[in-house]
Amino acid sequence: MPNLSDHDLLQMDEDWQSRLPESVVRAVLARALDDLRQARDRLNQNPTNSSRPSGSMAPWTGKSGSQSDREGEDTAPAQTSEDGVHGSDDEDAPPDSRKAETGEDEPQGTTLRARSGPGKLAPGRPGKRRGAQGFGRTQKLAHTHIEQHYPGQCAACGAILTTDREAKAWHGWDSVELVSLAAAPGWQLQVTRHLLMQQSCACQHVTRKQAHRVCMDPLWGKVALGEQRLLGPRLAASLVYLNQRMRLSRRRVQELMQEFWGLELSIGLIDQTIQQAARAVEPLEDSLTEELHQAAIVHVDETSWKEAGLNLWLWVFVSSCTAYMVIGSRAAEMFENVMRQNFAGFLMSDGYGVYRSRENRLRCWAHLLRKAKGLAESTHQAAQKHGTQCMEHLQTLKRAIYAARSADPPPREQPVLLEAQTLQTLHRLCESLREHGHEPLRAFAREMLLDWEVIMRPLSQPHLPLTNNEAERALRHHVISRRISHGTRTPEGSRGYALLASVIETCRLRFASPIDMLSGTIHAARNGLPLPPLPPIPVA
């Protein structure tokens, strides 16, 4: 029967109780006790015994739970989960589609409300309004270096034009770049004036050097990419790093540049720089996915993401040396587009139904242990008893796996027999609970039986990981970023965020400098040169 609603409780006064026979009163009492137990169990949930996120704990409660679910010393505590990171969706539920919270007529990329006066809110788009007065740069930068760009060959006859021929500047721009100090560690700003030269040929044709510009891409909207930019490649890469990795908002990046180097940058210029960097690294996406498919184990997870009011999901696919992220719906299509059917390695995941299409799959034991602990701490007697038994059996199997990993030579017959007996006992227990009246207990037993072979795979191959902590660690940074920024505003912004996050995290996994990688890629993309490859995978 459904739980008692507020409407039901309002009608259950003392007069109503006095008119009921004793048998009905006992039935109502049983239902009320069941509702009370469920409410208490929900109140007692925390990151150590459920899928609640670590951020859901009140600050005055201190550290939550023990660290017994760690897998070795270098494993993160079991405080981030699929639901804690994902929101409230059940991991066994079918994939849902994208749902818009705003009205159907509201265009994508618009803010919900914008300031139009003191104390007033009105709908509008971010940025300059059409017809409003524009403003140029007010800070005048004195250049210290001059760099001349010559055409190279005649545009009419194709003759080679040498630099010793008479030339004059016809156009130019200033760029600000970070350069290293010669005698001391650190970086300083250098302003360079770039001059585009024009030369006449023997055929009397005057050829002008043009700054390289990349053709517009419909997938990137108005994101232009070219050589003529105020911010040099390394300075642009540094702004991207501050925003993406250090989680500084565009306004705080603006403040940092003003305080540290006295450089005045507009919010719009910083945003353009980030978007242009994302477009520059886009060709590296194929290399990331290809190297991901060569990995022995890939950890996958997803977390909720907002895009101008749309409910989207940030997916992460991470191996030991490669990370790839993409923002889209929480559907099987998103997963299949990244992990093709020819992937031969193991896929480590939680119990989300989309992943069950793969045979070489692993299940995260930290999630299962937390669910068993939640049952063991339940106020329902049967759930408490059987949850404790399940948790003890899983802990015994986990210790057997750790013993097999460290054993040299392989373990003797006694641990193997103990492992087989524990397996049989746990399986029989789950079989007996699959039709139990307590819904959480029944759901846990059915989940164990549905993925039994996948869950117990590390018993036959002890070297395989037991947790999905690699994916959850990769997502944790972006969960914090989502809380600060409230997501992205446009499809281009979502795509750019995921691409830059993928490149930065891959560089970190390979012990390479993300700024060096980004600056080299931005320089090559602006000038139409081949992009540098991803950093090499470390040998050990």
C-alpha cells in the first residue's frame, strides 16, 4: 500500500480513531510504523551508507564515516557516489532523455533573468545590446618588441619575395604574451607589435601579407580563430588553466590579471579566449578516444550538468593515462558513441542500466558495500539483520582478494575453500531475499543476482580493481566547478568545457604541463600549422 500522505494524516484525529474497530487501528498502526522506519532510515543516510554526496553533510557534523571502504592506501574514501554526483536518479533506471526546465519558447543560451534596474528583473541575453554604445580598449600598451611578417611570394606571378626587397607596413596589431625571465624563475608580460608588410614584385604587383584566419565552423557559432589576437598563446593558455583547473570565474581571472600584472582585460575577451582555445583543441578529440580504446581498463561515470536550464550530464571516461569528457543526455547513445563495441578491455562502472550491454564489465564494490551498510543501519529488523550479513560476506570476499594480490606464491587451498563457501552463502542469502517485503532489501538482493558474475569477477582475476574511484576522482573537480558556475549557457560552451577538461586531465595523468600543451596547440591552430600530438604516455 502507498505511504500515508499529509491529506491522510490530517483526517486521523482522536474522534476518527475512537470510531474504528481494534483490528483496523492495529493495521493503521503497522502502516504508520513502517512509514516512520522509512523516514528514520532516510534521515540516517550519509555518504558512508548510501549514495548521498559528501557535500550533503552539515558542516558541524565533522568527518563522515570510516575509511574502511578504501581500496588500498591510494584509494579515495567512499564519499562520492553515482547518485551523489549524478543527482537523484536511480542507477538501475532506464536512460532518461534531456528535459528542459524552462518554457518551450525560451531560446537556448539565454539567462533566466537579467538586471534592468534597481530591484527589477527582466528577461534578456547576456552581453552588449544591439544599438548600445560600444567601448574600445582604454589601457594603452607600450610595445617593447616588433615582429614583421612578410608575404613570402607574389600573389600574381608566384615569384619569391625576399625580405631585402623594399617593404612597408600596411596593417598590424599588438599582442601580449607571457615570457620566461632569463636569469630568474618566473614569467613577465611582453608586448609585441606585429606588422603586416606589403612588397612589390618585378611584375609590379603589390602583395600584402594577410594574418591567418580559420574558416568559420557552424558547430562553433561565432567562435573565430586566427593569428590576429591580443593575447599570445601562452597567456591565453594560462587564462584557460585558471578558469578550468583553478575554477576561477572569468571575473576573478580579470581581477587576477589586473592585480598581478596590471593588465586590463574585459570579461568578453576572456570568454572569447576560452572558447577559441576549445575550438583549437577540438582535433585532439579523435586521438583521445582512440587511445582510450587501447586501454586495458576504462572507468566511466556521469554527473548532472546544467546548460541554460537544460538537464544534461557530464560523462567521464578515464584510463590510467587518458581522460575524455563529453556533455549530453544520459542516454545509451552517448555511451555507445564513445565506447564502441570493439573495445576489448574491461569497463568499470556502477549499476546504471546503460553499461549492462557490455560483457567485459566490472562493478564498483564501494557502492555495494555502502548499500549493505545502509541496510545494516536500518530501523527495520529484517533489513538490519540481512544487511549486516551481506556486508560481512562482501568484506570477507574483499579480504580474500587482497590476500590473493599479495600472495607469492599463489594462495593455498584454505583461502580458496573459504572463498567458495562465502560465495555460496551470499548467493543463497540473495536468492532468499529477492521477494522480500522490504523494498530496499529486495532491490539490493536483485541487483546482486542480476550482476553476480560481473561483481564476483575479481575473485578469479584479483588484479582487477574493486572500485570506480578513478572516474569519481575525475568528476569531483567538475562537481565543485558546477556548484560555483551553475553549468554552461550554450551548446558551444558545453562542448568547449568538456574538450578543455579532457586535454587538461589527460596532461595531468601523463605528468605533462597542461599550459605547455594548450599554448602549443593554440599557436598551431591560429597559424594553420599541424597540431602537436598529445604528451607521450609515461613508461612506468
